[in-house]
Amino acid sequence: MVSADAARTFVGILGNIIALIFFLSPMPTMIDIWRKGRVEHYSAIPYLATLLNCMLWGLYGLPMVQPGSLLVLTINGIGIVIESCFILIFFIFSDKKARLKVLVVLILELIFTSLLAFLALNLAHTHAKRSLIIGIVCVFFNILMYSSPLAIMKLVIKTKSVEYMPFFFSLATVVNSSVWIAYALIRFDPIIMIPNGLGLMFGLAQLIIYGLFYKSTKRIIAARKEKEVDLSKVVVCGVHEVEEKPNKSSTIAL
């Protein structure tokens, strides 16, 4: 019979793989931004929230905070690198005002994480106290990370278009949350269980919204392309008319 520790390790490794896919899920969005050379209506909030979440969970997984949580530490370390790259892309292709906002939020996140680490490691002198303090903070910000696409959901409902809603991020949220819920249930850990349970709920809500407005999005995009084609024809015709119209002053001169 498989022991609880072995099962937890297996699910943890699976969770690392799924979490890596979750972190990489916005790649289509990043490619789209890079190709267009602008961020348009895409938001940096989900990636800033995910970066903060990774930094906090990486802190939670440190041996001096929660021993035996190497799998939590490794995947969140990778997440920090990936999310930093995504935020850099947003920074490059945003306007000055948006860049300033991203930079301010990023600095605040670094200050907050550093301050939390300093206080927890110096004021709490046992693993239980440290993991509890940092764990509660992780739960709060994990919920913020999973709920961050709700701002995009508001835009989707308003415009009836999912064009700027990252589908793969929502799908990866559901899968990632489900795996970590299983991880938390094997050896009950409410610190991991609570945020991932809410993450599953938010992710399912996002997928439902996506399904409801997917068809209307196709119609909106098709109508926009048709309008752009018609407009280009008008411009081209206008140019031909100017070229073909005789110059009265030139005719008189002749």
C-alpha cells in the first residue's frame, strides 16, 4: 500500500508540472503583444499578482519556515522567473503612464515581501509560528491572484467579447487548483487548501463566462474586419478619384 508521504510527493511533483504549465499559459497573450507591439486592452494585473504570489509561497517553502516543502519552493522559484519575463514584456510595450504603474506596483511587492521575511524570521522563533504567519499572508494573496482576472470578466460582460480574456490562464487555473487541492487533502494543509479551493471556483467562473461569450466574440471580430476592409476600399477609391480628376488650372494653361 502506498504511504501518504509517497502519494503526497507524487501529487506534489505532478503539481509542479501542472503549475509550470499554469505559469506558461499566458504565452499566447505575450506572443500577441510582441507581434502587435502594444498591450492594447491586456492587463498586467494577473501577472503582477502571480509574481507576488510566487514570492510569498517561495518564502513559505523555505526550510527555516516550513521544512519538507522543497516542491513548493522550487516551482515558485521558477514562477518568479517566468512572471518577471511577462511583466518585462508589459513594461516594454506599454505607454509611459502604464509603465509607471507597473514599476510602482513591482517595487511595492518587493518591499512587502522583504519586510514580511525580515519580521517572520526575526520575531517568530519556531517553524510553526513562521509558517502560520507567512501562510496566512500567502492565502490572502493567493486569493487575489486567482481573482485578478475578474477585472477582465467585467470587460467581457460589458463588451460581450472574450478577445482580451486569457483562456489558457483560466483553464490552467482550474487544473492547477485541482491538483494542489489533492496535495493538501493527503496530509490536510488548510493553508494550501483554502486558496486553491477558491482558485478552482474562480477558474470555473471564468471558463463559464468564456463559453457564454465565445460565439459573440467571433461575430464582433468578423464585423470589425469587414468594416476595416470596407474602409480601406473607400480610402483607395478616394485616392483614385483624386488622381483621375483633371487639374483645371493645368487645362487652362494648355
